[in-house]
Amino acid sequence: MELKKIGDVNFIEGGVCASKGFRANGIQCGLAHKPLTDTEKNSAESNNALPSAKKKNDLALIVADKDCTAAAVYTTNKVKGAPIIVTKKHLENGIARAVIVNSVNANTCNPDGVEKANKMCELTANQLGISVDDVIVASTGVIGQVLPIEPIANGMKELADGLSYDGNKRALEAIMTTDTREKEIALEFTVGGKVCTMGGMLKGSGMIHPNMATTLTFITTDADISAELLQRALSDVVKVTLNRASVDGDTSTNDMVCIMASGTAGNKPVTHEDEDFESFENALYNIMMNLARMMARDGEGATKLIECAVSGAETEKIAETVAKSVITSSLFKAAMFGEDANWGRILCAIGYADADFDINKVDVKIASKNGCIHVCENGAGVEFSEEKAKDVLAEDEIQIIISLGDGAGTAVAWGCDLTYDYVKINGDYRS
Amino acid sequence: MELKKIGDVNFIEGGVCASKGFRANGIQCGLAHKPLTDTEKNSAESNNALPSAKKKNDLALIVADKDCTAAAVYTTNKVKGAPIIVTKKHLENGIARAVIVNSVNANTCNPDGVEKANKMCELTANQLGISVDDVIVASTGVIGQVLPIEPIANGMKELADGLSYDGNKRALEAIMTTDTREKEIALEFTVGGKVCTMGGMLKGSGMIHPNMATTLTFITTDADISAELLQRALSDVVKVTLNRASVDGDTSTNDMVCIMASGTAGNKPVTHEDEDFESFENALYNIMMNLARMMARDGEGATKLIECAVSGAETEKIAETVAKSVITSSLFKAAMFGEDANWGRILCAIGYADADFDINKVDVKIASKNGCIHVCENGAGVEFSEEKAKDVLAEDEIQIIISLGDGAGTAVAWGCDLTYDYVKINGDYRS
């Protein structure tokens, strides 16, 4: 997937380790649902490898060389995973040093979740010799099951020993679940003349043993920025990136995005909403917008990334409401899977968006690398070539371009098509 | 599907013709997408029948023997089909005599929709010798295409000539599209000691050449009730029946429900919100609640009816919001298709409902004819037998029973599972 670039940033290779002074690692500590059978164990031993189905890392660690300012944004779901409760407390002072994450088990809606999340932080702090309050903890997986702490405790030394300045892929693997693509990104940007680096990774959407389409995002930077402004930038950017991406409209109990800034780049600290803050926020936008696009593209069963750009709205809020209404319409999503230029469904989804505008001024185009078709003008259909439409829709990145003809508000939202595989992945039994 | 009965009503056979003094008919006037090929025509002639794929009625007429009070509720979509604009005008005086409906073409988002909708009323009025203002018009089908009026004009005499007091099935067939089951119902109830009758039919959801999951509902009664109270009853009941049923969350441009009351039952006219009004409203609730259940059960590709009953909410609004959040969750709907007692997804959908309540008091049960499993108590999982869960979920009518433990507000919402066939039906090309 091609990265989209807004403003003055320079994409580079890597992820969370691209920023100076961040090490990472990922291991398989053994949080698999089912214990290995004897045959599997023997086969694993003789091959010096675990059977492929069991081979995935399930525990990740990211560690900064020094204390970082840190910020996070959490799920708005009333059901909140235990790790979120613990992380929130640890980030009250805006300082963090490490992130510990497991997949397979979400450690949510069980009797001792908070205790176990605290234990994960304690194990990490002890191993690294840092304060327990400086550990961010996250989990993703099946909810309602007790998290076995032994595999994590037993694996902690190996996890810490393997930390390296290029361990980002191992960490990334450990947080992936039904993800079919690695989602990480890094870039350089300048703050007051100094080159800074930022990198991130994202996990979404879904579980091999499906339960929650959790999104976890971890971002690092070596820029120097106050905890307050770091939080402001993150809160601002989440609103226009991850909060505008949807695979199926479900909001998980464990969603979390967090960022750590080490300050090792040596820029003049960002402490006010000035030009430097803008540069920082733009870098963060480029990271998170592209991660949001990767997440939508890798939506469960998805074959296409759908980008809906709305302009001409009286307010940004109206543009956002309309864009999200379109990308979450099941009828529209199924039509995209069928590569059917069914603009009636787009207009219908625009029409039921809970926002104020004049439907008789609405203009709709469908575009991709293969061209652009104009399908609706002033709220009524326009004749177009079905052959060209087929060609446009054959691509795997589709833009829906809507103008409301009402003002200057704009918004972009990202989604994917609705496919047989979505039903298959999510209709399967948990075990 | 078993009918649900609330209060004092008596279900009888039939639909819109069950009420005294209502005739109906349905014909194939020829609004098919593609003209018949010569081979098809020959085959049709030699068999004295149209080829089976073309055989469906596409034009329906319901006529009352005398003027009726009438009321309607329309789609809230900003894109409104031309027939809705015309019907609204005709019902301003609260009087109607006939309903004309076509399928195949929605007569919406095209240059001359209102003109054509007016023409349909005019043709009907002329044929029947009634006032054009007393005709209700509706269309369902592909939007954005010009409605050919000739087939309707040519078929009008045959349509009127075939009207009969038992023509409800022919009319019903004419409004069906991807519907796989006939959805009609009739019942008797008493108003001030007089036995009255009410009957209805519903079309939903989807198109053979899919475009809009339109719902059309037509109800007749021989009770005597003022236009004002008829409208009040209909508006009240729609809120707690059709507005709580969802197949895919999409709201069509052409949705309409209308009712005609002839008064031939001879009851003391219902003109105040008294006991008689309550009896009437309860009858209407039984009609529309059961039609809503039939619609959800017959959702595109659906294999199961899902009923979500929420109680213990601080307000009815909160109960409704939670119930709708559950039945519209794609993750939950896919789990129901997989017969997976994935209560985490139910709790998750409850958690992201935009309503105020304490998630730690939430209680969830899953039930069907085969029994009941308690899956969540005080917001946390409860152990249950997976074997029993499988048994409960094997049924094709599933109840999700949620208590919020917060008050006396209750609401029921209806939905269906999300299946491969939903994607197939809606991902197919329009032609």
C-alpha cells in the first residue's frame, strides 16, 4: 500500500525502533489457547521449532533508554479492559519508560484482571530495574477468561534479554492477531531545525479466536515535547485518524493508542502551541493517518481500502458524519466487494447521516488509480459508462468523493468492503 | 414463525383483505429490467405462462369500498422517493380510498419522478372513478432510473378488473422483491363491544437487483377512528415496532407505512385517547410488531430471528438504545450465524451504546425454545455449558435477554444474523 504524505515529512524504514533510543522484542511465551499435544511437542523438538500454528509471538516489550513523556487515548466503551485501568493510573504523571503487551487473552471481564495487569507491570519493572509506575500495559484477545500469569513470568527474562534497537518486527508479530499484514511506519521531521524521528505500529482488527476487533497502537519519538502537549497532539490526531477508520463499526473494550517521547533528538523542547508543535502534530498525523489506512485495508476479510472524502460541508463535524455514514453502510460495503457502482447506496447513506445539509446539492464521484466516474449531481443520478465504472472499481483502493456544496468543512474517513470472509472469520466458533 | 400476542386480540387468516370492504389485486404489468427475449416469449406463449424468472407480479392495488380515514409515516432519509412526496400531499386531508404500488423501479432520484408518481395516481383515479387526491402511491426498486409509465397505464384495466375481496396474496406478491416469505397478518379486536378487523402486509428487505432495502407496509381496518387519532396510533406504534427492527442498519429512501380505516365495523367512532383508542392501538401493535419480526426473520440472507429484550433501564430510551446497539452489531450478528455463544460481543455492543448506565450491573442471558443460558452477571462472565449453549443457539429464533439493573425502562428490538448470503445478495451486480 502506498503511503500518503501530508506536509514536510520524510518516510523511512522501520517502526517503533526507528526513533533513537528505543529497543523492542517479542517472544512466544505460550499464551496459546490449547496446550501443545505430545506429537506437536515432539515434532517441535525434532524440528527445533514449534508447529507453525503455534509459532506466533504473543508477548511484546518496548523500552526507552531513558524516561519519556507519555500520553494515551483509550476506548470509549463502558466495558474497559483491566490493562486500561492500570495504564491510566501509571500515566497520570505523564511519564513512562516501557510498554508490555500480550495477545491471545484480553484480560477483561474476569475476576482478577487488574491484579494480573499490575503483576505484568511489576514483572516488567523488576526485570528492567525501573519503576512499576513507568510501565504501560496492554492486552488483546478473548475476553472473560482468566489470564495465566506464569507464561509471562517465565518468559520475562528471555523477553528482556532479547531487546534490541531493531526488534520492532518481533514486537509487532507479538501483538498481531487476525492481522494479515504488518502495520508499521516511521518518518523523519524537523522541529526547530533539528531532525527528529517518529515510528509506530498498529494491531487491528480481530482475533484468530475472534472476540474483539481491538486496535492497539504504540508510537515512539525522540522529539522533546512536554507531556501536556504530547497528550494534546495525540488527542487531536486520534479524532481525525483512528476515530475515522471503521472495519465494522464495533468499538472494542481494549482499544488503546499510546506514545512515548524520549527527547534524545535534542530539539528545543516543544512546550507551547507554536510552529514546532505544528510540525510535531503533522508528523503524528502522517503516522496515524497511514496506520488508520493500513488498518482499514487489512479489515477482517477486506479486499479493498475505501476512502471517503467529504468537502463543501457547513462544518467539519457534518463532513465527518457523512463520511462515516458512507463507510459504515453494510449495503454500500457489500456493493464495493461486488465492484458495483451502486451510487444509490452511497446517496442513501448520505441521506440518513444525522447531519444538516441540502441533499439536492450533493455531488458524488467514484475514483481510483484507473480513473474517475461522476455518478451523482445535485442529488440526482448522472449517466456514466458501466464499463469505465467496472474498471475504476477493479482497483483495491477506492475513493468516494462527495461534495455537499454548502461550505468549507472537509473530512476523510477510511473503511473497507464487506466480504464472505468477514462473515467466515467472525461466524466461526471461538475454538 | 409463531405469532406473538399481546393483550386481547384474536389472530385470523388473511391480510389487507381481512378487513371488511377492502379489495385487492396484483398483476405483472411488465416492469422487468430486461425485455423478454424472443425465445422467452415463445416459451411463455406455448406454456401459457411467462418464464419463471419473469413471472412475478409487479403492480398492486388496494381499494376500499368507501372513503377511509388514513395516515402514514415516512422514511427519515433526506433522500425521499418521489412517491413519498406525492402521497404526503394526498394525505394532508387525512382521507384516502386506494393504494397503488409498483416494485422493480423505486421512481427516485430521477428527473421526472413526481410527474410519474402523479400519473400513477391519475391512472388509478380514472380507472376507479375516484378523486386523484384519495390515492396513495408507493414504489420500491432500483433508484436513479426513469420509471416507464406505459406498462402501468396498459395494465391498469386488468388490475382494476381483477380486484377481489380475497386478492391480498396477489397484491402481496406484487410488492415483494428479495423477500423469501410472504409477510401478512390479520386479527380481530373489539372496540366498545363491536368486533373490528385489522390486516396488513409488509415488503422488506432488499431487491432482486439490489439497490434499496425498502420497507413498505400497508394496513387496513374496518374500525371507525378519526384521522387524527389514526395518525397518532400509527406514529406511536411505528416507534416501538418497525423502528426497532434492523436488517443492516441502512434506512431506505422509500420506506413508508400507511393505514386506511373504513369504519364499516360500526363501532362508536374513536375520537379521544380513551379505552377504545387503547384497544385500537394494541391491535395495531400486534399487527406491526409481528410484521417487524417477520421482516427481521426474512432479512437478506438471514437464517435466524434475533430478539433483544432489555429491561431494568432508567428510561425506555436507554433500553431502546442498548437493544438496537446489540442487534445491529456486525460482530454479534456474525457470531449468531456461527451459533457461537460469544457473550463478549454482546457485552461489547452494550458497552458502546450511547446511553447512561452502570456496566457493572449488566446481566445477560441467551435463550431459545431449547432453553436458557446465563452468560454474564454484574458485567463479568459466568461459567456455562458450551454444549447447552450450542443447543440453545441451534434454534432459528434466539432471545438475548439483558437487564441493566437500573430502573423500570424496557424495550425490545428485532434483528437477524449476518450471513454469507447477505454479502452475496448485496455484493452482486445490479444486472
